[in-house]
Amino acid sequence: MSAPALVASTPVAQSIFFYLMAAVIIGAAIAVVTTKNVVRAALYLITVFASIVGIYLLLAAEFVAVTQILVYIGAIMVLMLFGIMLTRARIGREVDLTNDNWWVGLATAVLLVGVMGYALIDYWGDEQLPDDIRIENVVDATGPSNTSTLSDSIFTTYLIPFEVVSVLLTAALVGAIVLARKDRG
Amino acid sequence: MLDNAWIIPLIPAASFFLILFFGKRMPRKGSEIGIAAVGIAFVLALVTNFQWFDHVADAEHESEQHSEEVVEEEHALATGESAAPVALAAEEEEAGHHFEVPPVTEEVTWFQNGGVDIKVGMLLDGPAVMMLFVVTLVSLLVHVYSTDYVAGDRRYTHFFAFLSLFTASMLGLIMAKSTLQLIVCWELVGVCSFALIGHWWEEKPNSDAALKAFITNRVGDVGLLCGVITLFFAAGNTFDIEEINARALDGSITHLALLVASLSLLAAVMSKSGQFILHTWLPDAMAGPTPVSALIHAATMVVAGIYMVGRLYGVFFEGLQIGVSSVNALAVVGGITVIGGALLAFVQNDIKKVLAYSTVSQLGYMVMALGVGAWTAAFFHLFTHAFFKASLFLGSGSVSHAVHSFDMKKDMGGLRKWMPHTYRTFLVATAALIGIFPLAGFWSKDEILAGAAQLGGEGNYTAFMIVGITGAFMTAAYMTRVVYLTFFGEYRGHGHPHESGPRIVAPLYILSGLAVVAGFANLPAALSPDSVELRFEHFYEPKGAYFPSVLPVFDVPEFSWGIAILSSLIGLIGIGLAYLWFWKGAGPHGITQRSRPARAGFTLLENKYYFDRLYTDGIAGAFKGPIARAANWVNQNVIDGIVNGAGRITTVVGRFVYNRIDQGIVDNVVDGSGFAAEGGGQLFRRLTSGKVQQYGALLFGATALFAGALILFI
Amino acid sequence: MLAQQVQEAAAGNDGLMLNQFLLLGAALFCIGVYGVLSRRNAVMVLMSIELILNAVNINLLAFGARFGDITGSVFALFVIAVAAAEVGVGLAIVLIIYRNRHSVDLNDVDAMKG
């Protein structure tokens, strides 16, 4: 059987799993943006990322899911924590991490979600995802393995964006080093 | 060239502008432009004349062929066979040489108003073509003459500019197709006359004379406008000259309208052509330079009135019933002018004033000729008069150049020794004016007298023939006086007179030469073979539905031996009497000292019949005095009272408006808007806090709003 | 039997709706926006940006799954890579700001005022 191993096998189970994950995501995200403790915010963020991995698995994107764990949680959050440490953020409660004009942000966010929600519901309505998410392998008809399809696509059709992203990473690397090193003399 | 003759006036018009703008910089100060322009116009006028002759010949041919066919047909019908050629020819001659010569016209619509198309165009027929020749020729000679006469003058360039403008306006008047165009050019020549008479306006008498000329002409122009307006409405809303004449002649216009129009236009003729009673400006106009007097006040502008009558002759012929009466307004005015002007010429000491009154008198002849129905005679006299009068004026200019004065009694005398050319040409021109056979004046004056004797209704215009003969006698006498005082006797002046240069003398010879031969243009039938008889009338008299020759009562005078001999005799008697008086000293010299009536008569003549007193003190004085005082009273008390009252009310209202409205409302509004602006500024100041998150908030917020709007409304 | 159940369920309306994922993505996005606009600590702003990027990823993958196109996954990978680069550089900048001002309070960074 070549179906992805981690996907729940019935639609109902899938829905339950989805709502569970979604609740965690939303809750942790709200916590990220409202907590007064920077380190806690970072940890909540890790929670968000982990739950998102679950969502990715539902969408039959296992390679991306794993990448998410490795890169986001493994590298980016570590980097954030280092950043928090280096900027001497108090570990513990701080005076106030929220702006005076936080209501502007709130209003904007609410407005945005309203507009986007309305548009999405209006347009997509009852669109269903296919039960058995099959992703065609355009290059090699050896079945719906996500990773192989992905790699085929990256290295043939999207080769140039891939190279560009590589250059971008190099540039970011060099840039970060140049920016953050100690001033000479 | 016939179709394009309308460019002839435009050439001097262009030269006017060129001289104004560039004249001062040119080597000869603009006179070369003027001479070139008028020269070209003269050549074109000559070409036009020759083409016109061809045109007339063609028209005659066609009508002959046509009448041949008609006669042949009639014969064939009558006798059933074609007749012998001899009989045919005889019938043709009987049918007469009545053929139509269509005038050459061009027209464009200038503008439209109230359903009427106002057009400008060119009406080229016999009189127009003749005047083209005369005007351009005399203008050209005057231009050449002026380069010597006004050399070194303070306004040399402007003089030539105005000469060009005058030539252009006169040519425009000649070729006018509509009465509107006629009025425009009429006024333009008046303006040029004003400018040229007042050429030396630094001296008050000159500017006074210019003003007098212009204003007197304005008085007559009232008549012109009334006449044109009357004709416009009477002829069915048209300004077109051909049409007005045609309707006048075929009876579409009521006689009353024609009479009113004729009398109104007569006023215009009286002012422009120096007829009594509006003649007073012409002698004063001699204040201008002599070339101006020669061109404008002898040969061309003053004949504009004659020309206008000749153009609208249908109106006058019917309106004043010229063909069937023995006295009419036109003839009376002309007749009075003949005698009045001639009498005044006797008492002048200024040579130009004599010539001016002579011009007045000769213009009277032309008007009288038109009044008795002798159209060709009038225009023929216009033709010949232009030449010999211009020659006389230019001659007087030459004399004045030599003695630096125009006063005959004081500064001239015996000049024939030093100025032979001037003397000769002046003598020839005088003889032509007097009417000695076979010079030009003889033929033209004679035709007028014959016309007076033969034309018209019962009794003909005999009275006017007598007037004409008397005038001829007086002309002979006063001109002989001038010749004597100027060229004979002792030199009474103080300078050293000498003959003038070639540029002055050449025009004199040309003009006096023309004065000799011009008369042969209209030799009467009795004295010449068919091929050369009456050439002037043949070519220049209009032949068409718009000219009275279509009427049966219109007739052309025939040469009369009796009148010719009589007028010649009278002329010789005039010369003889003058000779006796001056050369021999016979006669009652000094009679004005001794005899009361003679003195009174002399004073009357010296004061020009007190017309000037009447106009300045009487009419103008009445306006200046009582009427002006009354008007002043009304102005000060009534009108000013109203105005002051209005002023006071305005002040009160203004104060109220200032206090309540301006200070109260308007200022508060302005202050308020200032506060609003400041407050708004304070508010918006907070937008630029420098805080990135705030900018971000604005960005996202605006995007959300626009997205919402997009979704909701689109 | 399980396969039969699956098939019956598949015939009905019990499957995952596309909108679920899209709305989840939208909500996460807006929470991230809120965080960007109202957090005072610069590092917290960076975290909120991460939330936004993840929301975008969810969106991409949802559509990829719906239309069976691998492009969604491809670009999700690219987004992750870019996010990593961005966080690296961003933190470097925050460090510099901290070094110069000894504080990462964004309220104090208003040199562009006026």
C-alpha cells in the first residue's frame, strides 16, 4: 500500500484531527502575541510549529512537514532563543510587551480576518479536498511518493528558483555574519 | 487679369504696411516701396483696361451674331426666302448697337447676420476700369513728384505710407461690389485725407484744416449711411450695387424710397465732392502738401462722390426723374456750385486756393452733368479733369518750390523767364481747363453743355446749359488772372527762383500731354470715322440691366456745332477780358475802393459767402454756448445728484457690510478655517512618529479597508 | 469493510473541506499581523512574522493538495528557506540595535520622526 503512512484513514478521523490541531495552533498563536514573557512566547511558538506539522501531514506533504520540524523548530527557534538571550531580555515577566496602540493592530487584524474570511467562504464554499490526495508525478510515473515527486519537480521545473534560493541563503549567511560581528578596533 | 483685378488694391495696401514697418530703414526711406507698388498697380490697371476692351469687343460680337440670326429668322419668316445681304446689314444697323456687357464680378461672403449675407467682392465694369487707370496713373506721378517735393521732410516715410493707403482705399472704393464696401473705403479715403492734410500738424492752421475736412465729411456721411440703409431695405435686404440698380430701374422700388435715398446720398456727394453747401473744407485742405492736393483734392478723392452717383445711377435716375424733368436736386446743387466756386476763385491770392475753388466749380460741372442725365459726359469730364487739374496743382507746387510761397500777389510774377517748363505745362493745362479746341477740356465740357441742352423732359435742362456757359466764361477769366499774376509782370518776391528738378517737371509734362490728347478718347460721331468715334463711351459706359441705358428715356447727347462754337467764343471772350484787365490795365481797377456795392460784393466773396461764419459761430457756436450750458446744468444738478446719492447709499451699505459681514462672518470663517487647518495639522502630525509599527499598522489597515471595499462593491 | 466504509464516507460530504485550511491560514495570518503591529520587543515582532509565513505555507499546501499539484509543496519549501534566511538577518539587525541602544524596545526606535 503506497498511501502515506501517517495520514488518518477515515474522513471523520481526519476532521477531528484537523480541528484539534487547529485549536492548538490558534490558541498557541494568540498566546505568542499576547504573553508578557518573551521566552514563553518562544515556547508557544514552538507549539504552533509542531501543530502545523500535523496539518501538513493531513495535506499529504510529509517532506515539508519534516522540513518544518528540522528547520523551523530545530534551527529557527533555537536562533530566536539565542537572540533573546543575547538581547538580555528578562527571563520572567516584563513590564509591558504590548504597545500603547495595540487596539489599532487589533482592529486591523479583525478587519483583515473578516475580509479574508468572507472572501474565502464566498468563493470556495464547499470545495472538498480529494479523499485520496494524489499528487501526480509529472516526470516519473512511479507512484505518488511525495518526496520523489517533490525532488523531481525541484530539480527539473523549478531548478532556477532553487538556485536562486541557494544564493539567497548564502547572501543571508554572509550578511548576518557581517552585520553581527564585533566592530574591529 | 479681369477676374483677378481685386489684387490691384491689395498691392498698395501691402505697401502701406511695408512702408510703416520697414520704410525708415530703407535707403530711400520707403518711397521706393510706394513707387514700386503703385507702379505695379498701374501696369496691372493698364492690362485690365486692355482686357476690358477685348471683353467689350467680344460682347459686341456675340450680340451682333445673335441679332444677325434673329434678323435672318425674321426675314426668312416674312419673305419665305433668305434676303439679300445688303438689306440684312441695313436692318442690323437699325437695330443699333445696344449690346450687353456683363461686368466681371467676384464675391466672397464676409459674415452673416440675421439671415443676411454680408459679402465683399469686386464689380469690374466700365467706370471701374477707367478709374483704375486714372487713379493709378495720377498716384504714380504724384509719388514720383513727392520724392522731390517732400524730400527731407520730418515725416517723409509716413507721407508715403499714407499715399499708399490712400491709393489702396480709392481703388477699393472703385471696385466695391456692395454699398457696405463703398462706405468702408469712403471712410478710409476720408481718414487718409485727414492724415495727409494735417501732415504738418505742428502748425495749428494745418491741424485745424484737417479736422475741418474730416468733420465736414462726417456730416455728409450721415447722408451716406441713411441712403445706404434706405436702399438696403428698399431693394430687399441687399447691399449689392448691381442688384440695387436693377431693382431701381425695373420698378421694384417705390419712387418715394428712391427719392429719399437719392437726397440722402446727395448730402454725401455734397460733402465729399465739395458741392455747396458743404464745400467749405476743400479750400482749407490746401494746407496740406501740394502733391496731396493734386492727388486727393483734385483728381481722385473728391471725385468719389461723383463716382458713387455714377455707380448708383439707376437710383438717382429714377429717384430724381432725371430723364423726364427739366430741373432736379442734383442738377441744382451742381449748378450752384459751378457759379459759386468760380466766383470765389476770383478773389483768392493764394494760387492753390484758386485751383481749389476751380476744382469745386469743375466738380459742380460733373454733378450737373449727372443731374441732367449725361452720364458719359460727367465721367469723361472726370477723366480729363483729373489730368489737367493735377497738372495745374503740381505746377503750382513747382512754383512754390521755387519762390517758397503760395501767395501770387506778394511773391510771384514774371516767373516764365526762370521756369520755362513749368510755365509751358501750366499754360497748356490752363487752356485745357478753359476748354480751348482741341484740348481735352473742350470736348468734355462741350458734351456736358450739349447734354444740358438736349436731354431731359420738356424744355430740357436749358437753364443749366446757361449756367455751364457762364461757368466757362468765369473759368477762362480767373485762370487767365492766375497765369498773369504768376508768370507775367514784375517779379515781386525776394528770392532767386529757378526751375525745378526732373522729378517734378516730368510728371508735369506727362499730365499736360495727357490733357492735350485725352479729349480724343470721345470724339463725337459727327467729326470722326466710325472706328474712332465715341471710344470712351463705347468702352466705359455700362451696358446692362443695372444701368439706365436700358430705359427708353435715357439718351446720349449728340455733338452740337452751335454749342461748341458758342462756348468757345465765350471762353475766348473771358480770356480777352482778363487780358485787357491785367495786361493792358484796362477796366475799372480799384472799383472796390470807390463803389459801395462793389465793395460789399467783394467782401462777401472774400468771406466765402460767410459759410464758415455760419458753421463755426452759428451752428457750432450754438452748441458751444447755450446748449452746452443747459447740458452742463443738467449734468451738475440732475445727473450728479443721482450719482452722489448713489455714492452715499453705497457708503452706508459698505460700512454695514464691513462691520457685520466682513468682520463678523467672513473673518470668523477665515479664522475658523485657520484653526481647522492647524488642528488637522496637529492630528496628522502624529502620523509621522517614526515608529515602524505605526506605519505598518497604517499599511495593513488601509489594505484591509480597500480589500473590504473591493469585495463588497465589486 | 473498512474500505467500504471509506468509500461510503467518501461518497458523502464528510471529507476535509478546502475552506477549513484556508480559514485556518487566514486566522493565523491575522494573528501574526496583530503581533507585528502591537508587540514592543523586536524579537517578538520577528516571531509574529514567522506566524505569518507559516500561514502562507498552510495556504500553499492546501491548494497543492486540492489540485494535486506539487508546486504547492515546492514553494512551501522555498518559503521555509526564505524564512530561515530572513530570521538570520533580522536577528543580526536586532543585535546591532541592541548593541547601540541597549534596548530592543521598538517604541524607542523613532529616529524617522517628523
